Amino acid sequence: MSTLFPGESTADLIARVARHLTPNYAPAPLVLVRGEGLDVFDRDGKRYLDMVSGIAVNALGHGHPRLVAAIAQQARELIHVSNLYINEPSLALAEALVESSGLARVFFTNSGTEANEAALKAARRYQTVVAQRPERTGVLAFDDGFHGRSMGALSVTGQPKYHHGFEPLVPGARFARFGDLAAVDQVLTAERGRIGAIIVEPIQCEGGINMPPAGFLEGLRARADEEDLVLIFDEVQTGVGRTGRWWCAEHHGIRPDVMTTAKGIAGGVPLGAMMANDKVAQALVPGTHASTFGANPLATRAGLEVMRVIRDEGLLARASTLGQRLHAGLQALIGRFFGLAVEARGRGLVQGLELASADLATRVVAAARERGLLLNAVQGKTLRFVPALVATEAHIDEALALTSASLAASSGS
């Protein structure tokens, strides 16, 4: 039981939320108060297996002792100083990101949205100021892509449902079908000389765990090279080991000009990063971009510890192995629930199970929660599984068994 609201029930707190918070969320009717590993507990002591991980954020699960110790020690030493001064944790994490990504420079933010804003600004300024091509202000993005909620990131998000009520968006975004190089070529031809950057997720996570077809990302790299376009990989959700490599781009043997990440980078402490090669990074001279809280020592020390734990505990290999186990289990559910479970997609520990309808997915998520499993659905009907990288085979097997029982309960089979 939480000590912040003694004597009040969960229903009381849900009513308080309805009164005091903006109504743009529709949270599940439970209040979580504690976590350990992949388990979280509500105010009544009920345990849940967490396959949401704060939306792929809690890379080391809940309460990892090394991360807790690093945050506590840094909080005692130095929490925030701003970028008017240098702090050691941000430098150490920047060097780790440079080494893992093969890119040259890092700009720290507080979120994935802000990392993508920085990427879009860097690409714009590279084209208009460094390369002296002021006409190249356009950005090619992709249908069903998701890059954030701020106006710039929203404008290159290829899901119109997020645009409603916020138009007019930032001009210049053009969209092509994800995975379709012919559609890419059509846009580049029609907008000849006006496109300056391409932004793409190597796996469309919020779009439904959509996987790129063979050769697609490599084709984007080739086209960017041909026309000196800035190729931006949005690895906000796929980065920092989730797919079994540090970066999903590694699976394709290519390196973007700019890469963004956030979510799992600091294990739950708000942090994002934009990494860029020297060509693009030179556009960001003093005064062109900044972040008050970005690179603060508390968040970057957490990020550094997350990367160290992933390395020391062999979590890249674990993500790959457990991802294969999870994917195979989801495939088996398709056989059992033929016509209800449609397709399993993903890589490493970002996996999706597409169901026949959004209504079924809603029922399954609720049934899973009743049974002690936390899931959510993306694009309405795809169940998303993004467990912590410290998951075990037992966690995966339990999640699959509870998903199966939830499907059975929700479908009447």
C-alpha cells in the first residue's frame, strides 16, 4: 500500500486522476506501486508480469540493483548543472554511444520526440546552411511511421489519426509506403531538389511492429548517398539492444547519417539522444539548438550504467535468443487460434501478434490484465511484447501461457 494516499482505495485514486489530470490518457484501472525484475505490484499486492516495460523503457526491468546504486550515488554527487558546464557522466555516455553506433557526435535530449526534433533541425540546417541548398527543406517519411508528438515530429508521423485537430502541420513532409522503394523513387522524382532528408524506423513499432522487406533500408541508404540526403534512423524504440544488437541498423549492415534513441537508454530515467556523423553534426554550431535538462548527470549516469549492464550481463545475446523463443511461441498461438491470431512479427525483444480485430485485442488486453499479465495493443489490433532485456525463459513461457489463456477467454474457445 502506498504511503502517499493512506486510507484511500484504488477507486478513490482513479477518481482523483479523473479530476486532476488532463484527459488525454485512458489508463488501466489499477495503481502500480512497486516493481522487481519483470514483476510489478498494485496497491492491493497483486502481481503482474510486465510485458510492456513502460513502453520498451525499462530495459533492465524494475529495481535492477546496479542501476539503483548508480542513480543513488549520482544523486548524492550531482544531479544537474546544465550545458553551460561539462559533466563526466554525459561525456562517458557519449563516448559509449559513439563507439557502439559508429557515428561521431551526440546531442542529449529528454525524450525520443526531442531527439527526432534535433535530428530534423540538424538535417535542415545541414542542407540549407552547410550545403547551401536552401530549397531542400522537405522530408520523406513513411505511412504508419511514428516519430513523436511535438509539431515537427508529428508532421513526419505517417498516421493521420494523430494529426486531427493540430493542422496545419509543419510543411514539407512527404510520405511513401513503408517497404516500397518504387514509391520512394516516385516521391523523390516528383519532389526533385526539394527533399533534404529521409526519416525511417527500421521497425515500425507504434505502427504495428511492421518489418522492412529485404533490401528496403539498404535501398534508402543508396538513394541518400546518390542525392546527398540526410538519412535518419529513428531507433527510439528499437535501439540500445532491444533487437539483439546495440542498434537495429546493424542487422542490415548500414549506417545512417543520424540516429535517434530514447526509451530504454536510461532504464526509466528520462533521456534521449541524437547521434550524427561529422557531416551533419557540423550544422549544429553554438546557438542553433539546446536543451536545459539534456545531458544532465543524473540521466546520463543512468544511461551509462544501462549500457554497462547490457554489456556485462550479455543481454544482447539474451535478447536475440529470447526473442526467437517468444516469436516461436506467438507463431504457435496462430495455429491454435486460427483466424483470430493472424501474424507474428518482430525481432529480438520487440514482438507483435496481430489479431483479427481491434475489439478482440481490447478484450485480450483486459483478460490478460485480469490474469496478471500486462500487454498493450498498437494500431488497434497488434499485441506488443517488449519485455525487459533481463527476462528469462520462464518469463517468456509464462507470458505465452497467459496470452493463450486470455485469447481463449476472449474468443470463447
